[in-house]
Amino acid sequence: MTTPVRLVWLRNDLRLTDNPALHHACRDDAAVVLVVALTPESWHAHGESPARMGLWHDQLSSLLPECERLNLPLRVLRLQRFADCASALVDLARQLGASELCFNYEYPLNERNRDAQVCRALESAGITTRAFHGELIIPPGQVQTGQGGMFKVYTPFSNAWRRRLADFDSPVLPCPAARRGTVCANDPLPADLGYRALYYRRDLWLAGEDNVSERLNTFVRERAQDYARKRDFPQTDPEAEGTSRLSPHLSIGALSPRQCLAALRSESDDPDWLHSSWLNELIWREFYRHLLVAYPGLSRLEPFRPEVEAKISWQQDERAFQAWCRGETGFPIVDAAMKQLLETGWMHNRLRMVVASYLTKLLRIDWRRGADFFMRHLIDGDFASNLGGWQWSSSVGADAAPYFRIFNPQAQGEKFDPDGAFVAHWLPELCGIEPGKLRQQPGAGSAQGRPKPVIDYKAARQAALDDYQSGR
């Protein structure tokens, strides 16, 4: 009897543990072949950052020795765009005699269209396709209002999500057992993925399932209970921060949200873990993905609240935008945050809100430009969460900040970087200035070469309020 052959198409699910598609493919004695499709043109169009793709590459590389031990060969399809995937996967399946393709869903519209095209092509060729929700704890459409629709506000969604959790509370799936044989050899993984110069701070982000698991368990055991108290304060030492710093690993699927949930429940001493602040962040992640599926226009960068955006006069101030991009606005906390992003590919979450508010509310520059800049630089670039965050900041998204909520950069710096240590670390020219409020003042350090403020805060704030209030 011929041993069946199954393909597992890896995308942003680069793990062997708790991988539903892989688990399903390995359910019996079938030979299993892993597949990745390199699509640099589509990655570029989607703004994938060199940092994120570098981590993606290293995470996949870290899996290869274990895959070899498990007799899970890797085939690499060197393509250009998403549209090339269907025919290439059909050809590979025919070459290997595969009868089934398994993959985990991705939720942005282009990815869903790609997957639908692949499924049609394979089914037409007599090859079965199986898809799984490995990127979410609760699948889209399973958390609904009493009227059967999608929630538009986070808090009722999170409450309903928690109530529904028991219905989807399955254990973390184990790493599969070794296959008895293989049907092909491994393909080499290109060092550059055919994309751009890949680079990220390897001293800050360690690839590999063991390293990621250790980071998760250490955070849950030692810092999760203090998350609510410490999460808003950026630190110069990454290990001193109250955040988990797991977002890059979640972004590429080196870690699943179900693994996070299981660790929180088993490793934390918090008896009220189901209502912990850190779990809220995982639920926000789920909320934004559910929204992408329910409202396809979001993937086309349409605002969730077009009636609000219609009132906004987006400005075309290229000088101000470039100053923001370079971290040269003259507002210390904004500039320090942008320097952190440019240097490390990561930015503290509180500061993401501060710089987004500055760009969209004070400079009144289209949120799409900020979202694109973030995606092209972030190591944890995540389309759904990035889109949701930028729409929230500009008051055009689901459960968005009210139009009159405009962060004062100086006040934010004084509150969350009270001694000015974070600002001084990323703007060393401010080290000689007395700590505290003086370091947070707009134009601080201009005598030492720091830029002067590109706007007057009070005037810009009033102009934004006038703009948002027009026609109300």
C-alpha cells in the first residue's frame, strides 16, 4: 500500500508545537513535506520590514535540524508574488504525489484571496486542502453580539470572548512524532529570501522555539502580575521593561496565542488570570483579526468610521513628516521613540500611541502614511494590529480614541519617563540637561544641536480640534 503524502504550507506559523495544520498532517503514518513560498514582490508591496523578515528567516532556519530529525523535509518555492503560489503548489503536489495540502489561515484580504485561489487550483487537480485557525484562540465569527453580528467596541467583545473561551479551550498541540520515511530531500533556504538586506538586532530577539518558550515562561512567572503597573514605562534596559516583548515571535508564528494562554494559566500565580491586563492584549489582537474578516474594507485601508475621516483635512507637510520619520520633531519623547524604532525595529507600546497621536492629531498627516512607515520598520509588524492601532489613534477606527483625545508629548514624557532616562539614552545630546521635566520640554537641547519644534503644540492641538469638530 502506498504511503500517503501531505504538504504543510508554512507562512507566519513557524513552529512545530501547537501548529494545527502540521498536527493534522501528521495524524497517521503519512509522509509529510513542509513548504514555504518566497514571494518578495508581494512582501515588498505589503511593507514587510527587513527586521521582521530577518527574524522569520532565522526562526525557520532554527527549525530545520529538528525537522530533519523528524523526517520533515522542507521544499522552498522561489516565486515572486502571491499569484504565483497556486500553480507552484499544484506542480509540487503532483511531483511528490501529494494528496492533501494543510495550512493555517491568515486574515488580511490579500492573503485570504491568495489562499482561496490556491484551494480552487488544488481542488481542481484532485488534491484536498485543509485550513485551520492556528493564529487565533477563537476563530472569526465565533464571538458575536446578541443579534449575531460583529462587535464594534472592544470591551463587550472581550467580555463575550472570555465567556466563549471554554468552548475553544483545547490543550496545546504537541510537536509531532518522527515520520517513518521521507519522499524528497531538503531544499536550501536562501540567506536573503530573495528579498532585501535582512537585518535585525539578534542580541534583542533570539529565534528558536526553546528561546521563545523560555522568554514566555520567564515573563509569565516573573513579570506578568506587574504588567498593568509597569507596562506604560519604557526602559533603557529591555529586560527591565514591564512588557513581554513577545510580539515579534507572535508576529511570525514562532509562538501561538494558545501557548501564551496556557502559560498564563499554568505558570502565573495570579488567581484572576482570566481578567489579567496581559490577557487583554491578546484579546485585542484577536479583536483586530475578527474585524479584518468581518469588514474586508479594512484590508484596503478604508477607515472603520468614514464619517469621522470625512471631517479631517489631512495635511501634505512633507517637511514635518520627514522630521517625524527621522526623530527630529523637536519633541524629545517623540524623537526618542522614533530613534528606538529606527535602531532596534521595535517601539514601546505607550510610545507607539504617543508618536501616532503626534502624527495624526498634531501634524494631521494621514494615518496610512504612519502605518506604512511602521510596517516597513517594525520587527513585530502585524497588519491587523498595526492597522487597528493607527485607526484608533486617529479616531477613525473601531472603539477608537475620541477625537478630542490628543496626547501632549511633553506631559506624556513627564509621566512615563519622569527622570528623562529613556529620552537621554536615545538622544544622548540631552544627557547634559538636568533630568526630569527639562528633558521633556519641546526644543530641549536645541543649543546642543537638537532640532527646534516643528509645531507649536497649543496651536496645533486647537487646529486639530477645530478640524475634527467641523460639521459636528
